Amino acid sequence: MEEIKLIADTKDLRIDSWISEKLPEHSRTYIKKLIDNEAVLVNGKKVKSNYKLKLNDEVLIHVPDPVKLDVEAEKIDMDIVYEDKDILVINKPKGMVVHPAAGNYSGTLVNGLMDYCGDELSDINGVIRPGIVHRIDKDTSGLLVVAKNNMAHEKFTDMLKAHEIKRVYYAVVDGVIREESGKIDAPIGRHPVDRKKMAVNTRNGRRAVTYFKVMERFKDATLVEVRLETGRTHQIRVHMSYIGYPVMGDEVYGRRSRKIDTKGQVLHAKILEFVHPVSGENMRFEVDLPDYFKEVLKICRE
């Protein structure tokens, strides 16, 4: 169980709202559940979720450890781009979930990895995410790296924090971008109203930086190359929507009226480059655009 101690820096604000702002990784519903279960104490006493804070209140939050679930190995076809004793590089297809989560415990990349690798996966991220260093969304295709052991995983984690892993995506976005290139530097955090979404959040967000370059323009869409400096949840999708050019087909952050049925966002992790965590060798991987992406481009060009 994790114990978090906070000191109220405001007054007259509901405690459930305040805690969800301070801990954006948890939804307000989850925070309310903790309060109802008496896992939140104010000055040593239990309170209700509508309790109004007083300045300098001492708030103690007990966050229970996540429930470990049995994830079963499944034989799943995977496009393995590279493999050695320490790492795997995989080209994930559109529509595949990376790791199990509520309501989705089978058919994920992790289920396939467990069958393919057996016990040869790092366990730093627990039973739900063995080997998973970074992830891409279900409807995003392309490259991601998997750690087979904890040493490789820890090195990758350090590289991610230091922005030493180069990740380049291709995306088709709605609208015609006039600039040749650009930089988006806007913090990302939980959406202040819809806690299932992310948003540019200057109050509680974490720094997020995205670079884009126009590759081709169409009548009402643009093909862009996008490079991540940071790696926030839904970063490309949030940032491109924020500047007015959402990723085509994005059902969460995109435009509702669509001329092309893309079945999810047209976003592909095309290039992955890093220094091997054990050998120190510079490694660069690039995969072709998948068929669904090429089909969208063909329609746009026509």
C-alpha cells in the first residue's frame, strides 16, 4: 500500500476535487471511492467526499496496491522486427491492445509475448505489463521495444527519462497545415471534466513537447512526420488536436464528421532509434506504412 501525505494549499475546495487535481493519474471516481472506504484522513480523521478543505489541512491518502491478475499466455502472430537475448522490437498492428486492462485480458501483445518468451521478460512493471517499456495506443500501429530482463528495462527507463530514445511517427491529420514544420510545447494532464481523456492542462499537466514536419498536403488533410521529445499519454493525438489539426479518425480527440472510415486514428510509429541497453550499439529500425495507412493516403490523393 502506498501512503501519500499532502498539505492543503487552498481552502473551501471539495477534497475529492482537490486530491484528483494533485493526483491526476487517478480519476475523481476512484478518489471518491478511497474517501468512502475511509482510506483518506484529514488531520487524522475520516471525512466525506464533499468535505471543504481548510488551509494547511494534513491529508493522508492510503492507495492500495493494484490487484494482481492472472494473465494467460496465448499463441498470437507477432511481427518481430528484431530479437536478441535482451530485447525485442515489434511492429504492432492496428487494433491490438499492448497490455491487459479492465475488461480486456486476452488477445493483447502481452498475452502473445508470454507465450513466445515464457519467463524471459522483465517483471519491473508487474504481471500485467511484463517487458513493456513504453506503449502505443490500440489503434496506433508500429514499432515498440520490449525488455527481456530487468537490467535492459531499467536502462530503457533511464533513456526515456533523458529523451534518448528517438520515436518518429507518421500521421494523417484533418485540415491543411500551412507551416512546413512546428514545435508544440504544451503540458498534458487529465482533462478537467472528462477524466477518461487527456488534455493540454497548464495547471496540473506535465511538460510535453512534440515536433511535426509536413510531408504532403491534400485537399483537406495533411501527411505529417511527428517526433516525440517527451512521452505523455495520447501526446500526439492531444497536441495535434490542440493546434487545430486532429489525427484523422481519432474518435476521442478528432472531428466527428468523417469522409473516410479509418476505423480509428491514422497514426503509425515508423522509426525507433536507441543505443542498445547492454551492447551499447546504436540501433535504428524503420518499418513501412501499413496497408490501412496507404489506403487512406490513396483516397486523400484522389
